[in-house]
Amino acid sequence: MILISLLNSCDFINHSQALGGLNSRYNDGQPALSGDGRWLALVSNRNGTSQILLYDLRGKQLVNVPGLNQNNVVLDSPSLSRTGRYLVYVSSIRGRPDIALYDRATRQAELLTQGYRSWVKNPQISPEGRYIVFETAKRGQWDVEVFDRGPLIELDIPDGASVVNP
């Protein structure tokens, strides 16, 4: 009887809570915060593979990111733009890492370094989403490279803000 009451008083995390919140019984790590402080991207193994989850700190729940996580693709090193519209990360298919960009507005992901002849890691996106920096081993050592998405992209700026191209 005492054991049953002790077990009932313990704060166990059930499976549905673990999938919807932070600090689950799964391995969650590599957190990245959006510039406005609302969104948190993290790497988790909740579905048996490395995937990126997006957590709404205001709504206190995970949000769906269709088209981001795919079977047989390992994702890590997320970075978010100002309002979380753009997410850059490392996408490894068959062990080969590429820098990828996911646009939450269009729900599309694209590989930015596909065909690149070097190893890449640790991408970071600028607040407005135009520039992406990452480490590359192109010269036989780890160096930093800047990728400019160009002046014609739709910038990640708060609603009502004026646009000033960097």
C-alpha cells in the first residue's frame, strides 16, 4: 500500500507529455534560440533518429515543421533567424554533411552546399536571414565561410519594420 502511494505521488513523464514538451526522457540538445526569443530549435532522438524539433516558448509546445525531418537523414546544429522563419542546420545523408536551409513560410528545405567539395559544420544564420556562416575544411583546416543568399531574398523582419538591406 505504501509503495503504491509513493509511486502515485512521483512525477512520472508519460509518453504523450515527453513528445510535447522540453526535457523529455529522450536526448534533447543543441538548443538554438530565435532573435525575438519566441522559438527554440533543438536536436532530439524522440523518433529513434536525430531530428530537429521546434518549440514555441510562448505557447509552451512543440510545433509541426512539415518537410523538415526526413527518414534516413541525420540533422544537427540548428540556428534560427530573428522570428524563426529561417532555420539552417547540418543535414547528413549517407554520412555526408551539407548545410541546409528550411523556410517555415514556404515549408521548403534546400541544400545550400550540395556538390560542395569539402566538409562543413556549425552553421549560423544572421537575424534577417540573408547571411549564413559555417566552418569548412576546404583548405585542409577548419576555416569560416560566409554564404550570401543575395539581396532579393525575403528578409526575416518583424511585422511593420522598415527594410534596410545590409
